Amino acid sequence: MKKPLLIFSALFFSISSFAQTKISGKITDGKKPMVGVSIAVKDSYDGTSSNADGSFSFETSEKGDQILVATFIGFNSVEQKINCNGTPIVLNISMKEKFNELKAVTISAGSFDASDKKRATVFTPLDIVTTAGSGGDITGALKTLPGTQQIGNQEGLFVRGGEGRETQTFIDGMLVRNPYNTSVPDISQRGKFNPFLFKGTSFSSGGYSALYGQGLSSALVLETKDLPEKTETNLSLSSVGLGIGHNHLFEKENMSIGANAGYFNLSPYYGLIKQNIEFTKMPENKTFELNFRKKFKKHGILKFYGYANENSLGIKRPDINDAAHLKSLFELKSTYYYSNLTYSGSLNANWGINAGASFSGSYDKINFGEFYNNNPIDSANKNINSSNSLSQGRIVFTRYTGALSALRFGAEYQYAWEYAQIQLPNINTNFTNQYFDNYAAAFVEDEIYLNNKFVLKPGVRAEYSSIINKTNAAPRLSLAYRLGRNSQLGFAYGDFYEKPDRKYLLYQHNLDFERATHFVLNYQRIFNDKTFRIEAFYKKYESLILTPLDLNLVQNPSNVYATNFDPKNISNLGSGYAQGLEFFLRDKKTIKNCDYWIDYSYIDTKRQFSYYPISVQPDFAATHTANLVFKQFFPKLMLGYGVTYSWASGRPYYNPTLPSSKFMSDRTMDYNALGMNANYLTHVGKAFTVLVLGVSNVLGNQQIFGYHYSNDGTNREPIGLTATRFLFVGCFMSWGVDRRQQQVDDNLK
């Protein structure tokens, strides 16, 4: 009897020593069950995978304290301490998605980004030069995006009911003063900078970052290229001029230096193509650029960029009051220079730094005159001489607080000088004045990724200007939430301030910052090389400059620079609003080797500012605008072409024959323009060569941007294009780098 009992006892203790511990539970992502999650006891072979409802169950023979590990691709691993003593263990495990730059939601409300760092590239330098009708101009290409206006008689980027000056341009974080060639009456001027200078373009149509300021409407942020791939020499020959450049990459490939020069003279072109304007001096432009790049092994990159420009022209127009006998003269000679020195790098694993200094200056000499039967009269003492300069220093620190999250803060200082001497006896203006301004700003902005689905970017910017002796504080907020794998919802809010235009500050300093408050809501979906955006916005203007003027002066193009108003009447009593809806669709996939986008913008806007006696839709805002841009490239032929069609409803204009109650009630005809271009990639000797042909306004549509009226209101003349069409023919050659495959890849992306 005792023997069987001993055998049974031995067997019992033997079985007990090999008893299993059952582990079970459920795994979720915080909300929904997760299937296929791997669950195992660390450093053992015991484990399983979760079922469709997130449940799991398995047994282990491990004893004592152990670590249970749950892993799943795209999620952070979960480790939990357990005690295996034969007692069943039940767990509820919640997993969090890993921060992944490719999967993470990005701020998109009011912003179009294009750089190597962005997953959702919308606009690249190649897009700019291959957009038909843009003329290779950055602003010309951006006018095909929603929220912008097709303005042909003024320079600048007009965004969501704002003036051109309300969009500021920044290069490597530094503000660029005078980014366009000097204003000429009724003729829109190009931007100064070559789009291929930049590797990244960020265009914000509203709600932009707290790191930038002094723009009521938007910010155009440009980032220059780093080191070149190889040493390279470039030559360009075109119907408007020629250019040559050389960039040398040193042997260690950590430093480069380069220079570019250009000369442009439109005399040959205008001699062949009839213009609608009589030129006394054909447009002539000389440019010179210098760049230096030094990359440090661990710490970052130092960049220098210098630019100098000189241009001149003279035009003679029939005087609308006596077109048969009188003509007015406008002559311009302008000199401009800009330079910046920036450093971008890291202090250690957790800290980054961006610092820079810049200087710009310009000198404009403008002469006015009158001709009677082509004989000059009373022109010697009508002129405007103006000079200005801007010095800037800026530093931004970045504290990396997570996988993608970062806190940025910094400060900037600007010293501005403005001088003007105006002598216009015909309107009793004889004026000489100057001012200096010390501007300082501090800013902080935190980009917080709560997870891959939700990002929050709060910030605030504080500014001070000595010329008006005023301070402001501008809170800003952007956020985005990912609705699905390829779609997201975004929102942006912010206050934006800008000093009054310098032409007013020359007369009066007792003014305040102008202010705009933005609200932006957007939906974006990016899938399979297709981008769809729809965006609604509301913008409120306050403290705009109001300057009661003699409205007759507005009609005389020779008096564009006139300031015949009583300085005592300049005030910040102007106001306005802009609200609207925008649509954007881009598709690089549906049609083979094709890229096209379609956009439409609706805006409802009114403002009382400048010389406006009542609140009305301004003369630079069309209620409806739309663009269709189409590009196709044939890789076997190395041939590409592009077509751009732009349309805008009629814009308001001032008709002095109507009562003041109907101010700006008339509308111009609709704007319709078709542009086409073609490019061919080839070799000429050892030079990689691109041949380009472009035509703007192919169909010869009449474009009217407004009207000038005679003093008695009986005669008027339209403000239109300088020529019905513009034809561009160019040959661009490069020695040292064969970019054909790169161009093919860029065209097919």
C-alpha cells in the first residue's frame, strides 16, 4: 500500500514542477483591436499572435519574474513585467504608433511646401521653369496656385485680397527687401532671383509660421541649395540676353565657390516684335551673383550669397488729355544689391541652430518729362531720387523634444534706412525726407507630435518698431489631424502685423502697425501621386492706412509716385475683410508621363484703405480665378511640352464719371490667357543642352487691368499688356554635369 502511495506522490510533484502558466488578454491601439501583434516571453520560445478581435492566449513553462514583449511593425514595442507561478495571467495591452516622418501628418493649412524634406512635394524649381506662361519667374509660376491673383500691371504676389507688398520674401530665413525690379507705371516687374538657386520653396497663403513676420497676407520662404554635385560651367543664350556661370567643387567635396553674370537687353527682341509702348531707352539689365558653401563634418553648413543688379529703361506715352500733341516721359535707372551669410547646424544631439546676417540696398533715379509735338518741355526739374537699405541679424535655436517634435525660439534685429527726394512741380510736390527704423522681434514656436495622427504647432511673435514706437504680440496656431491613411484635416489661426508702407512713413511717424487675423480650414488627400485640397479661409483687416487723396491723381500714370495728400490726414482708420473657398487637384499618375493641376478660387472681399472713400472690393481682386496647368514629357525623344490656361473674372476699376456711392462698381472684361512652351534635352559637343521655346498669351486675347481717364472724364485708355504676346527662345548649356537623366526623373516624378 505504501509503495503505490510513494509512486503517486513522486509523480504528483514531478508534474507540479512542470506546471504551465497561462497568459491571455487583449491588445488595442488605444481604441481598436489589433490583429497580428506578436506576444512572447522575452528570451524564450513561448508566444503567439493576436487574433482579429485583438485577443491572445498561450502557455509558458518559464518560472518566476519574466518580461512579456509585444511587437508590431509601425508601433512602439511594449514590455511588461509578469510573474509566472502557475496562476493564470490576464492582460490588456495598449500600443502606440511609432513616430514616422513618412507616415506622420504634416501642417498643410494655408501652405504649399516643396523641398527635399517634405513627403508631400507640391512645387519644385523644375515646376516653376516648365510652367507655361510663367516666363521662368517664381511669382509667375505661383500665380497658377489657388489664392493668388493674375495681376499684369503691378509687381508682387497678390494673395487672398491682399496687396502685393503684403507678401514677404525670405531667403534662408532672411527677409529680402525689394525682391522685384523697381516699379514702372502699369507694367508688372519680374522677381530678381533665379528659381534654380533654391532647393526648397514654401508658399503660405495664410496662417504662416511665427518664425516670420511683417507680411499681412503671406510668406514666400526660399531655401538655397547646398554644395553642387560636381564642378560645373553654364552658358545661356536667349532672345532677351545671355548669361554665364561657374561653380567649383573642391577635391574634398566639402566646399564650393561660384559666380554668375548676366546681361539682358530687349532692343533686338523689341525690334522684331512690335510693342504697345514707345521706348526712349530699351530695357537693359546687368546682374552678378557670387556664392560660397562650406560644409563642416559634424556641425553644419555655412552659406554666402551675394547679388547685384542694375537696370534702366525709358518710355514715352501719349497724354490722355491731349493724345494728339502731348506725351509724358518716364525714365528709370536702378541699382540694387543683396547679400546674406547663414549657418545651419547642430550644437549636439538635442540642439540645432540657424543664424544669419544680411544686407540689401537700392538706389532709384526716376525722371519725368512732357513732350509737345515731340519737343521736350518742362522736364528738367521733375524727378524722384530714392535710396534705402536694410541690415538684419537673426538667430533660431531648435530643441528636439521627440522623434519629430521640436521647440524653436529666437530673435531678429533689423536696421532700415529710407530716403526720398521728390520734385513734381505740376502737382505742387517738392519734398525731401528720410527716416531710420530699429525693428526687433522675438518668437517661439513648438511643433508637438502627439502621435502620427495629430500635430499641434502653437507659437507667438512679438515685434517692436522705433519709427512708429509701437509693440505688438501675435499669437499663432496650426494643427493637423490625420483622418485616414492618406487624408488629413488642418486648421490655422494667427495675428499678423506689418509696418505702414514706407511712402507713408516718410511723411508721418505717428502711425500704428497694420493688422490681419487669419482663420484657415483645409482638407487634403495625397494618394498615388495625386493631391487634392479644399480650403476655406476668413481674414479680417484692421488699422489699415487711410489716405484721402485727390482722385484725379489716380488716373495719371506719370503720377504713380505722387504723394499729394495732407500728412495730417494719414491714419490707421482703414479696415476690411476677405473670405473664400479654394480647390486644388494635382495628378501625376493617371496619364502616362503627364503632370497636371487644376485649381479654382472664390473670394469675397472688401476694404476701405489708401484713397478709397468707402469699403469696396479692391481693384486687385477678382471674385473668381481658375488655372489649368498641363505638362507631358516623352523620355525616348527627350522632349517635353506644357500648356497653361488661366482665367479670372473682371476686376473693379475706378470710373470718375460715376458718383462716389458707385466707387469701384465697374468691372473690366474677364482675363483669359493661354501659354505654351516646349523643351528639348540634347548634347552639343560635351555640353548638356536644353533648348526652350515659350509663348505667352498664345491666342492674342486682349487683357485689360483697368483704365486711365482724362481729367474731364470724357476720354479713357485701357491698361493692358506691353505686347499682345511674348515669345521666348533660349539655349541653356552645361559642362561638367550631364543632367539629362535627372531631368527625365524630375519630369516623371
